[in-house]
Amino acid sequence: MKCLYCNSTESRVLDTRQADEGSVIRRRRECTACGRRFTTFETIEQTPIMVIKKDGRRESFNPDKIRSGLVKACEKRPIAALEMDKLVREIETQVYNSLVTEIPTSKIGDMVMERLRKLDEVAYVRFAAVYRSFCDIDTFLEELERLRGAQREAT
């Protein structure tokens, strides 16, 4: 690691700590040439995952877009922000663990809906209305009946 002050490549590690929930390692270093201290951070290099949109366009996977959709679906519902963050992290982990480089938005939407159904039925229906593009009352009622059927099976 190059020293910021004298460009020497020799340094010693004084302290190592985990940061950002264990996904980053923070190292405090001291340059052996000039004696000055500096901090470095190590992160895991992630392979970029591309999301295939419905119209065929591709864009980088962005968990913030999932969070944004959840916030809209969960508006005025008794769902804590921590629960939504946990849901986003679960989906992000599942996407990265799938070991694919491209994933369709439909798969991501299914992952969100699967978790939302268990979390809050109203938020699930709100999300489904946008995700599945309910164009009339019949498709909306079909989804409600599907939800009722799943609820009956569970009890």
C-alpha cells in the first residue's frame, strides 16, 4: 500500500477493524519511511449485475430502486424501515448469490412479492398493482382471490 505522503510502498498495519456490517475492512497503517499514519479500506469487488427491463433495456442492479418501490407500497402501513431494509438486503443477497450476470426485472419483482406477501398483505397488493400492471378491476380481483386462496391454505 502506497503512503499518501511520501509514496513509499512499505507500511505496517497498526489496527484492523470491520466496518459497514462486516462488508468492509478498515486498516490503520503507519508508513515505515516517514512515520505518518493513514487509513485504508478493503471491500469485496462485486461483479456488476445487469437488470433486463421489460422493454429489453439493460441497466445496473440498484437495490435503492427496490427500496423505493417498497416505500411506496408500504406507505401508511405499520412496517418499520428496518424491516424494509432487511427485505432489501435479503433480495440483494439472493441476487448476488444467484451467480448470474443478468437478471430480469420479473425475477426481482417475484422475490419482492414473495416476501411482501408474508410481511403485509396490503403492501403486497399495492406492489402487485404496479408490478403486474393491473389494467382493470378483473385482474385486480384475480390477484386478491389468489391471495385469499393462499391464506386459506395456510390456515
